[in-house]
Amino acid sequence: MSVICSNTMFVNRVDELAALGNWWEQPGARLGLVWGRRRVGKTALLETFARERQTVFHTGAGRPLEDELRVLSRAAQEILPSALRDLVERPFGDWSDALETMAGVARERPLLLVLDEFPELVRVSPELPSVLRAFWDRARERTQLRILICGSAVRTMEAAQEERAPLYGRIDLSLLLQPFGPHEAAGMLGGLEPEERARVWGIVGGVPLYLEWWDEAASVRDNLLRLAATPGGQLLNEGRLVLATEGESGELGARILRAIAAGRTKHNEIEQAVRAEPGRTLDRLIELRLVERMVPVTESPRSTRRRLYRISDNFLAFWLGVLEPYKAEIERGLGESILPVLEQSLDDHMGARWEEAFREHVRRLAAAGELGEEVVAVGSFWVDHPPVEIDCVALAGRRRAARLVGEAKWSRRVDANAIRRTLERKAEALPRLDEAPLFAVAAREEVEHRDEVLAVTARDIFDPA
């Protein structure tokens, strides 16, 4: 199911719109928070939600306070009753004036105020959260004003909800927008075959804007040339921006990300590579969902020492692992010559991305009840001695017995019989196994001899239905 707004397609944002709708329908004044990383579609979501409601929409841009208030006044002038005040001639004098004026208008009828890029407003007006708190405490019982605060600086938006923050305890909706998963991204790539949808998602991930940049009428090669292998290409530039703005961890964060992308996946390996203790910065990158801390699904993340780190964002993994080594020469004009090398690297890049898409598909099956009851965890499994790796294991019940054991191959066709025999041997390393576990095999196009396995292809995973 999808909702279209302007030039942006929302795929499976129905849940988010429903959450906003439920929030809106509650009586009285309401204060909500919508947050998430850059480019994830927050503003377009709010525009979609606001379309059928009386709304004053203001986007902070780091202007001087007087200019911010003047722009907000113009937006309010188009919505508020003209007899109330000429806001062009007499703009709001301060934030209290703006909030009190809109609260007065909303006494009889709900009014939505959207403060987008709220961290930019706070940067100009550090007192704004405290002003908003004071206003809210004295006015919320006598108005139907609904305020939505939105921002991309994830740490700032998280901090707004912490116990010592001025707005703590007053926010009644906290909506975190995440990039699209495989089936959601597929809805923006309807003109492509499932295998190509998988490849595009593996390259650009689930950020809606990146998916919009992809030209479905052009080949992968032509898209890579235009977006990544040309000076000024959008994807070529975007990686640098992600490192600068999403990491929020400075130079150490960028060094850690590059170390992980280079294959240093253990804590001590990362520490040696960056020559600093990476613990706190790693935790921050994990909170931002740029990095994932992986532990065997059969073990507790709190107690196990067996953990690995991986770049969890597809685009960042592509940019750091495939594109950045050639960035300087691409900017010097060698992009078309380098393009075949980028293409040759794609299959290696796609292996881990395909495995995660497979695990996400298994999670969806479990959530829908298609793997039976009481599935409690889905993840990868490994042991070091003797070395065993299993791409996907689904655990069930209080015993956490393995109900599903699966492997994903980034190959067009695979023989399920051969893979099942391998999985049966690997499954012996699992602590607990169901009496009759389900074996699952994933390939891009076709799983041969599939009678006794759960066969999964890109058509199953990247189905937008």
C-alpha cells in the first residue's frame, strides 16, 4: 500500500500516517516528535499528513531569529483569520508571541503547527525548548493546537526526549522514521525486475531520495556512470555528506567506519586500525544505525564476547567499500575507465546485502505467523572452532530452538539439495534444534529441487505488495 505526495512516493508509510492520524484525533493540545536521518522522507511525510488539515508549516534554516519569525509569520498569515492581525505588517515579535497567537486561533478548532528542522531553530534560539515548555504548561488546557517538531540531527532529537530536557514528559508522540526495507523499497522500483530491485537496494539502500535518483529506464551501468562515476555525481558526493552529517562522531567516527568497511570487524581490530578506544563512538554509530553489532543469534548480546561489527547502511557500505577507493580519480575524469571495475565489485558487495535481505524476509514471515508460533529471534549464527557460519536461523519458544535454518546465495540459480545437505551438517553446531526444522534456501532467480525446502527468490523478497 502506498501514498503519493508531490514527487515523493511513500511505500508502506501507512503505519506512520496512521500513527499521526491517531495522535491528531486525541482531544486537546498535542505535542509530537518526528525524527530520523537526512533524506529519509520526514518532510514529505509531514506534508502528506498536513495536506487535509489546517496547518502552519515552518522549516528552520538557521536564519537570524528576526528572519525566522518573519518567515513563520508569512506562513501563518495564509492560514490564520485575516481580521486577527496583519502578520506581514506586524510579524511575531518572539516565539511566545507566535505560540500564544496560534493557540488562541486553535481554541475552537484544531490547528497544526509543524516546526521542521527544529535543531536549526534551536541553534539560532537556544531558549526555544524552554519557551515551548513554559507555553505548553500554561496553555495546553485551553487550546487545540497540535505541534509537530521534526529534525534530522538524531542526537539532538533524542536529547529532546531525555529526562533533563525541557520538553521531557510533554511529548505524546515520538515517531522515528527509518529507511525502507527491501519490500518497501521495491514499491519505488516498480519498473524493474525483482533481481534488479535487489541490486539497486543493495547499492543505495532504503533512503527514498536515493531510490528516486535511480533511473529505471537506464541500465545499472548507466546509472552508476551518472550517479557515481562522474565528477559531481549525486551518489559520489552523498557519501562524504553522510560521513560529515550522519556520523555525528567527528573524525574518529569516519575512521571507524572506514576500518569496518575494510574488513576489520572485531573490536580489537578496529581499535588497532584507528589507534584509539572506539567503544563510545561505536555505540553512537550503532544508535544511528550506520553500524550493526552482530552476535550469534543463539547468544545474549549482553553477555557474549563473540561479536562482530558491520556497516549496516547499504549505501554507506557501497560508498566506503566500492566507490571511495576510486573517488579521487573519478573526480579527475577517469570515471568511465573505472566503471567496469565498479561493476565487477558489485557481486562481492551484494553478498552480505542479500543475506540481510533474506533475514529481513524471514522476519516478515515470522511476524505474519507463517513460521509457526513463538518465533523469538532471527539472525545469523557462527562458531569459530570448528568454523561454521549460517546465514539465517529463526529461534522459537522459551528453549530458543532453531526452527528455521537458511542460506542465501547471490547466484541466479542454486541447487537446493546440495545446500540442504550442507545446512544439515552445519545445524549440528546449533545448541538446540527443532525435531523437524525447516531449511530455507535463497537465490536471485531460481531455486532448483525445492520440494523439501523453503525456497526464496528476489521475487519473494522484493515484492511491494
